[in-house]
Amino acid sequence: MLTGKQKRFLRSKAHHLNPIFQVGKGGVNENMIGHIADALEARELLKVSILQNCDEDRDTVAARLTKGTKAELVQVIGNTIVLYKESRENKQLMLPKVK
């Protein structure tokens, strides 16, 4: 689990990112979860945008993505979800230490 300080750090890092995935009418599916998991391995931190025509609410989408990708939910703001997962091969972000 991420601490408040770590989430603040990740939010500041995610601020300038553009969403690279969009959840639309079809909602969240296994194929999308696989692609997002691969992108998290490469980038560690990413944004997912929820389109207007999505049938599921944003909290449901966020819960399904975090569970499916085994990532941490950094924040849900508007129709954007920020996800973080520490990369095994491609470590880029150094989180603030937990005391």
C-alpha cells in the first residue's frame, strides 16, 4: 500500500502525463487489462481516461483496473484514473521512503 506522501509524489509525477488508454462503451475487458499491465511494466505510472459513453462508473472502472493489473490506485480525478505499479525490469521512479 502507498502512503499519503508517496501518493502525493506520484500525483506530482503524473500531472504532466497524457492518458494513454481510454475506457469506452465496452467498459473494461481482459484484453485492455493485459495492455495496461504491459504499459505499467514499461512506464510504472500512467493515466487512463474514461469516456462519456462508458457504461460503468469511474470507481468501478478504477477497481477493476487495479485488481486486474495488480497496480496501486494513485487517484481518480474527474474522468481520469492514475495507476502505479513498480516495474520489475524497468525501474524509473524512486518513491519517498516509508518511516
